[in-house]
Amino acid sequence: MSIIQAKKLIHDYQKIGEDGKTEVSSRAVDGVDLDIAPGQFIAILGHNGSGKSTLAKHINAILLPTHGTVYVDGMDTKDAEKLEDIRRTAGMVFQNPDNQIIGTVVDEDVAFGPENMGVPTPEILSRVESSLKSVGMWEYRDHSPNRLSGGQKQRVAIAGVVAMEPKCIVLDEPTAMLDPMGRKEVIRAAQKLNREKQVTILLITHYMEEVIEADHVIVMDQGKILMQGTPREVFSRVEELKEHRLDVPQVTMLAYELKKSGLPLPDGILTVQELVDALDAARAQRGSAE
Amino acid sequence: MIRDITIGQYYPADSVIHRLDPRTKLVGTLAFILSLFLFRSYAAYLVATVFLAGVIRASKVPFKFMVRGMKAIVFLLLITVVFNMFLTPGEPLVRIWKLTVTREGLELAIFMAIRLTYLIIGSSVMTLTTTPNQLTDGMEKGLRPLNKLHVPVHEMAMIMSIALRFIPILLEETDKIMKAQMARGADFESGGVIKKAKSMVPLLVPLFISAFRRANDLAMAMEARGYHGGEGRTKMKPLHYQKRDRAAYLTLVVYLLAMYGAKRIAGF
């Protein structure tokens, strides 16, 4: 069974027009179908205004569909009675680390979710410990969040979600405000959770490098799914991505340009090592040809 | 740095007073302040002095930290003393020009001075030995009976603790906006009070906008983590009275009795 399923999801934002009366609606998500199996690492790509964040907010029932349906672990997000269960199943990490930390001490913040769920005290303590350890922030448990770096704060935020023991975590551009070091820390923490605890991860980002190791990549543009597939499949279509002003990883770009200027390289090279191997192979081929 | 600003004036130390339940400290402070106003006699104030000195000693907080709180009210104290001294009618004691110091006035002035001083020192003991978090926790649990009167106790405590968390963040933001505007030629330093206040207006607008944006984000994050008010919530560190709290309450009762006794028996 799929953990997240969206059927013809449409979301319109209502805005009050300039005269203060007429409502202007703009379509952020336009007929998206999703079907995500448990335990997968999914990346959603797209630039600003592509509707990826709006889509993410539907999974946690923060936003409700204008048309269509979203099922989280079989529960319809429109079902108000299941709201708590849905939020327990699908946790969410937001972009700004400062604006999602509620506690004044790290461990208190991680405990916030379980406290809301009414988990008994001894279990809260053990959950806080295990989730802080899983993101490598246990040593900072009695620090003030204000003194942590961006990457550390974002890991605390992830721990706060992990402590609720969700089956699925949606990370809505968790690295957009971080430096390169912090970005790596956060992505590694998410990958570790996916591998070790089989948590389904939905990573929303516009950094191509973070997408390479995902199981499945979904590219969104103007509220629609532009293309999807494995990272290799998606990044093979360099031309198409460029048309929509989307980047590809630097290595892929380099391989693509080399191929265009005549080197016999395969499509969809994702890592430096792959390019090195492919170049070696190309050289060997040329050697044997001569 | 601006991030290091501590809210309140917590003085970290390991003492009996620090380890007391925040509720005990809240009730104790309240009882102490009330006792100062209920038992008006020199003998009773002697008892209060001994009690306060004992508590300060037990808290291991240096005395100069207690006195620091006094600076803020020195002016108020002076006004109170002077007004009470000169404006209370009664038996004249000394006459300076047109002003008369009466016996009753002098007595009242002395009492007022003692009360105010002890009130500040007494509440400083509480704020110096309790973190703001413990304080909000203590208030939430201690005031829970008010829930029945539809006082939103949990919500108030939540608001307080969120405010505490965001004060340093907003201070930092103010600093950033100020620097950004200074880089474009804004002047926050020169001019009189009014000019300075006026130059703050362009600072407040972006600060307010950002505060609202943060509030919106935070509300969403709280909802995403299943926040639905105080009902059915559990606590990671629930407050439980310990043996030392019982001992503290007992000490408090003994103190109140001593105050009462001192006033009745000594009678001055």
C-alpha cells in the first residue's frame, strides 16, 4: 500500500484584490497525481512558485485540496477527525530553523511533539534521547537553540519530528537558509533516517546535488509534474531541464557538454566518480580503436 | 554578543533554593510579601530580616546581586520616604521652614522603606534562583485551578515561554535592520530624545512585519507537530513536590507564625 497518494490534486490560493473586494485566485498546484511507496526517499524539485511547497503542505493537512484528494496512509486529509493521526503519520520540517523551534532548550523542543500527543513521561524521555541521538545532537540537549548553527537547529527540528515517530517526514526546503556544511549535515541526517528507520522521506529542494541519492525524483513546474523518474533518468534530459530554467548537477552538466563536443559518454552521469570512470572507458575505447 | 542576553536575571548555582519546586518559590515569595504588609511592627520586621538573611544565605547567590535590583527603585523609595515623612499629620517632631516632620510620618516612612526594600530583595531571590522556564512551568501548574474559571492558564504560560524564546531572535533582527539602514545613511545616534525616537519609526515597521511573519510560521510549525492547546498534553519534566518542598512549606508556616507572634507579644 502506498503511504502518500494524491489524486488530481488542485490548490487555489485566494487573494483579496486591490480594491479590497474581488477575490483573485491563483492556481498553485494543478492536477498532481502522486503515489509514494513506504520507505522511499523522494525528492521534489522545482524553482520558486512551482507549487512544490504547496504540495508539501497538503501532506501534513496544513492545506486542504481545493479539488481532488490526498491520502496519507489511507486517511483522507479532509477528514477533520483524523487530523491528529495524519500529523502523527506525516511529520514536517520547514525552511526557517528559527521559526519552527518552540522550546527554549533543545530537549524541551524535541519533547514538544510527543507532549502534544499525550505520550507518558518516561516514554517522552526515551524518545527524546533516541531521536536526538539519531541526528547526532544528543550532546546539545541542554543548550539554548539560539546558540546553535543553522544546520544544528535544522537537525533539532528533524529530531522534534522524529520523536513523534512518523512513518513519513516531509522536509520543505530544509537547507535553503543554510551554509554548505549545514546542508550536508541535514541531508545526511535525513538519509540516515531513511536507511536505518525506514522512514519515508519527501525532500523538497532546489539544490540539485541533494537529489542525486534519492530513489525517485519529481520535477515540478507551474503547479504540474514536469517529469519524474530515477535521478539518472531525470538528469539525462538536460535539454528539457534547461528549457525550464532548471539546473542539473555540475558534473552532469560537464559530462553533457563534453558529450556534445564529441566525447563518447553515456547520458545522466551524476557523480564525479562516474565521470572519471566514463572518461577512462572512453580513453580505453579510443586506444583500442587506434 | 546580542545572542547571549539572558532574560530575567537567573544566577546559576547549586543550592537548596535553586532546587525547590518553582511553585514553592512562587507561594513563598507571595507569602513573604504579604507578611510584610500584614504584620507592621519592628519586632516582626526583625523576624523578616532574619528569615530573608537565612534564605539568601541558603541560595548561595552573592548579596550584591540582590542589591542590584534595588537600583531601579531608589528614586521611588526616596519619593515615598519624603512624602510620608512630611505629609503625615500628627505630633510634630522637627520643623524645617514650612515643613513638619511628625512622629507618625517618620514611623510610616521607615516602615515603607523597609517594606519596599524587602519586597524587591525577596522577589529577586526568586528570579535569581529560578529560570524563566521553570517560572512559567510553575505558574502553569500552580494556577491550574483557575482553569475552572475559564482563565486560559496553559495558553498564558505558552505565550510567555514563546516570548522568552523569541526575544533574543527579535533583538538580533533589530540589530540587523539597524545596520542595514545605517549602511544607507540612517542616523540613530544624534539628536535629542524626540529625534531619536522618531528615527526609530522606520525600524519598527520592518520589525513588526517580520515578527508577524515569524508568528505565522511558528503557528504552522506548532500545528504540524500536533499542538492543540493544553488539553491532553503530557510533560517531559512534570513538576512534583519533593521532600525539600514540604520542608520549605513548613519553614514558611513557622516564619508566618513567628511574624504573628512577634507582633502580638512584643507589640512594638
